[in-house]
Amino acid sequence: MEGGYSDYGLGVDSSSASGLGYDSVGLQQQQQQQQQQQQQQTQNQHQHEDQDQDQQDQQQQQQQQEEIDLEDTWAVVGAFFEGKGKLFVSLFRPSPQYRPEEDVELEVRYRLKFGQLSLNRPAAQEKEGLLKHLWPQEARARNLTYSSSLFVSIHQTTYKIDPLTNQEIIEEQHSYERVCLGRVPIMLKSFYCWTHDIPTEQLPDVGECSYDQGGYFIINGSEKVLVAQERMASNFVYVFKKAQPSKFSWVAEVRSQMQGNQATSGFSIKKRAMTGDSGRGKSAGQLVAALPYIRTDIPIAILFRALGCISDLDILLRVAYDPRDEQLCALLKPSLEEGFAYDSQEACLDFIGKRGPTVGAPRSSRLQYARELLRKELLPHVGTGPGSEGKKAYFVGYMVHRLLLASLGRVNEDDRDHFGKKRLDLSGPLMASSFGALFRKLVKDVTRLLQRQIDHGKTFDVAGAVRSASPISQGLQYQLATGNWGRDKEGRVVRTGVSQVLNRLTFSSALSHLRRLNTPLGREGKMAKPRQLHNTHWGMICPAETPEGQAVGLVKNLALMAKISVGAPTKNIKEFLEDWGLDGLDEISPESIKDRCKVFINGDWAGCFDEAETLCNTLKEIRRKGHIRNDTSIVRDIINREVKIFTDAGRAMRPLYVVDTETGTLRIRKGDVERVRALAGQGEKGAGWKRLMANGLVEYIDCEEEETSMVAMFHKDLIEKGK
């Protein structure tokens, strides 16, 4: 029927149809009959299929109700092996498994980068919301804080973490310009003060005194001055004799501080007191080192081997420099014997790692911890990068060398009260340290606020979080108002009395208060040494102006012509020394050190040089010509064969006339003085002194350099020498 339907319906063309004699009406009737027959056949076929399906369903229901037999079980087993094979195929083509991490959302990481800072001149917001220039006298009269807004640019980058490669994929970037971090108090007569550029004769027009020196702050209408704080210099090696009875007889210590970093890392080497031959409960004067975060002292030989000096000869050469020095070698022998059992670097690193804060850690973790500790926490001013262990071994050897020389009596122990080994923190470093602590708190608060916004599905508002969380305004204002400066980890106040109300009784009292400095020692102590006048105070400290009572000698006043160094980077000096042929520590052999001069830059042993006198004279000449900063100190220690260069902040310096070494006369002449007077008559403030400094006629030297210089008290002393 299907073939006939094809022939009569689809396979006939118009010519054949007309030839058979069919008209169009008859053809349509035939087609309708064929369609009815086809529909009837289709219905019959569907009925048969429905009946068959019903029969199959009944058979399946019967089979599901029947119990299986043994043959059925073997069929199931066969099906298993047909799908899996004799070996487990999923080892090679695993089937999809459930992994919990696939249901977790992709990790999104936000990174904020703080960019350029900008500071405005002081302004106050009026009731109408408008900003108005704030002058110092207005701040005094209205009990306001003389401060200005600090702005920062913030760059936000949003990353998505690829779960397969764990790489960061940048999804979005956004920049926020001039986000307000808070308000910073402005020192009077500083660069951002409104009175900075006003001529002296015009100061009364804005309510200021012509004789006002500035240098103080206005907090809530009250004039506040920051008293300079005295501290021990960082990166200095100090050797002291321990008071007996004690387990140790001598100690060499250093407070290591990286340039531009506030944190210090302490390190000391101690020599045990002699109690007899080495044995049970006895000490033969072994040397031990106290490392940061290590519970017990480490024998010095183990520390050297952990730094890469394996053999006893390597250790000996880095300490004594000359193996023929029998006294030094004899003092070092007990320390070498103490660490004899640990003869490899890994064993020594493991020895240090076992004494760390983590107890029961695996060996690999202990080794990694010890390496990181020696690289980052041990003497960070020497270096923290890869390969710095060699330089640190040389510096540790230098400390041991200094300690042994002092114990032998060849050199004197260091003087704690030497003013050249002190540093003074003025308003700048004090405000910087306080700002740094408050900024770190700001970062934590902003991180917490933004995390809360993300958890609650809110918009990620960086600028709003910084503005709402900023503790800088209140923090700085509180410290200047109360004088409580800084807090430790437990939240206790570190120093008190740093900020004081400016003494306006007389002009001299105000000037004295602005140049005051404080030694942060307990007033109840009865130690006489820190209170006594030291010979290095000459020209730096007023010998008479100190309070009576408990604070005598601890509160001092800086001389009127003395100044404090502000600090400078050492890049230019290092490049100059390299051009002049300075050999770095990685370029020299330990045996050659004894015949060469050691060069230190801010306490960092930079290398060795042969012509120390030529080097010092050249450095001083380029300092006088202005090629390096005029507050750079060049010290030549002839006895210890050392050249020390200092560019750090906080050194007290005083100006001296420069003497021509060839003629023995002053470089400054009458004509130079007349030009200074002429510039002063023209009203150019400070131009005369700058001219003298630029021409190398006057220069600043600190206590360390003054100690190694020939200083004449009066001009007549030079004339008498010439005769």
C-alpha cells in the first residue's frame, strides 16, 4: 500500500495523469480516500504497540516481584566486569566525582596601593561649610588646632584567582584621587605654614611677633613644643665589661636598624666568665650569641657555620685576621672546641631551629625557620637579601674581634655617655614614628570595614572606608595635647612628657624651651654618670642650663649654633667609593684585612681600602664643594684602621672655620665677611651663611669627627703655630 500510495500520489506527473483520462476532481477524491486508509492503518498500528507495551509492563512487574536465582547473580557480576574490565579502568579514565571546592565561589582578591601624598595649607571649616584660611593667631583666639588636610591617592585592583593555576587575573582597576587621610598639625614657620613666606616686617599685620622663631604647634588654642628625645645610636658596635658577679665577663652588642625603618633588631655576643677548665659546670671563656626569637644562647662557632663558615680556619680568619696572633687564637680556641660536634651547615641550622619558638616542628621546617631568621632578623642593616650571609659572617667576626681586643686590654671599652654615640629625635622623627603607627592602625581598620562590606554584599567603597576609619587626626592631636607618645604591644604609654606647653615667660625662656632635649631615664635613679657633663658636650650642649633636683643632667639644652642632622641616603657615597676602588667584602680575602683600612657607612661594613688618608681628604673636599650633603661626617680612626662615614639623622653638629692645611691659616677672609654683611643689609635672610657653606669656608662636624680632628680654640693659636 505504501508503494501504491507513492505511485498514485507523488510519482505521477501532470502529463501522465492527463494521458490516463483523469480529471482534477477525480484525482482529489482518490487522494482523500488514500489518506483516510493511511490514518486507519496508523491507528491500528498504535493500538497493537499499546497492547505489546502493556504486556511488557505486566512481565516486568512479575519479574520485579520474583526472587532472583544464582544465574541472575552471575549476570550481575558479568555486567560489572563488562563495564570495568579486569583492571579498574577509572584509574585511567576517572568518572566524575564530587569535589567540595567546585561548589565554592571563585576567590576574589582586592589590593589597595597608597600613592602620592599631598598636604594643603591650614584651613578651617566655617558653619556655612566653606573652607577659610586659618592663621596662627586665629587658631589661638578660637581654641582651634592649627592643622591642614592630608590627601592620598589610592589605586584599587580587583583580582580573580584561577583555581587551577592559582594565578591572579586582573578583573577591574580603579583610582581614587585626593582621599582625605585626616588632619595633620602644622609647625609654625614650617614650609606649609602661612607665615613661611611672609617677610619679618609684615608679620605684625597678621598678628604674629617679628621675633617669633616658630618651631611649635597650636593644639586647641594652646602652644605645644616637642622636646627632643635622646637615644643610643643604631648600628654601632658597643663593647662593655659586665659588672661582677655575672655569668659573663664581656659583651659586644649592636642595635641593628635598616635605613628608613623604625624597627630595630638587637644582637649581642657574650664572653663567659672564666671559672676553670671547660668541663662539667666549668667555663673557659667561650663565646655565645643571643639571637632574636631564640630561647637560649648559641655557641659562636655554630653561628659561624650556620652562616657558611664551615672550617675552623675560616672562623679564625674572620675573627683574628692574623693566624699568628697567638693571644686572640687562644681566646677563640674554647669556642671552636664547643662547636666541634656540629660540622655542617645544616646541622648548625637545625641546632638554631630547635631553639626557636616552635616546638616539635619537622626538620625541614626548622631549617627553613633558621635560614629566614638569619637572613631577616640577624643584622638587617648589613643586608636581608639572598647571599647576605657572607657579609654577616664578616660583621659577626668584627664584633668578636672588638670584644676579644677589649678583653685583652688592647683597646678600651666603649663609653655609653659619649655624645657622638647618641642620636636626638626632634619633631620630625617623633611625628613620623607616631604617624607610622597610626597609619598601620588605619590599614587594619580599613581592611576590617571593607571585609564587613563584602560579607554583607554592600558596595566596595574604599574612599568612604578610609574617611570613616582614619585615626590619624585624633591620634596626632591627642598625643600633642597630652604628651603621651606612642604605645607598646600591650597598649601602655611608651613615653610621657614629650609634648609640653611652650614657656612664654620671656624671649630667652621660649628659645630655651624650643632647644630642650630629654634623656628618657627614670628620675628616681641615683646613677651619676648619665647626669655628669661629658667632654664631648663641648660646643653642643649648654653646660649650665639644666634643672635642679631629680632631673639634673637628664634635661639639657642644645647650643644656639648647634644643629641636628636630618639624614640622607647613602647611594651617592657608595657609588663614589666604588669608582675610587673600594673592594667589597665579597672581593677580598680574610687574610688581607689586617693590612687594609675598613670602611663603614652608617655602621655597615662596606669594604676595605688601602689609602685611608687620601680617601678622607677627598671626601671632605667634595663635601665642602657641595657634591655631598654638608651634614655628612667623615671619621678616620687611625688606631683601629677604620674610616667611618655617617649620613644618618639625629647627630648633633656644630660649625667650625676651615683651616687651609698648606698655609695653616683660615680660608675665610675679610672680603668674605664684608659680602656677608652686604647680603644681610639687602634683607636676604640666611643668604650670607649659605654663601659661606657653599664656598667651603665653614663646615659642620659632629662629635665623632671632632674627636679625630685638630681644632684650635682661638685664631691666635694658629698664628702661634705659624711662628
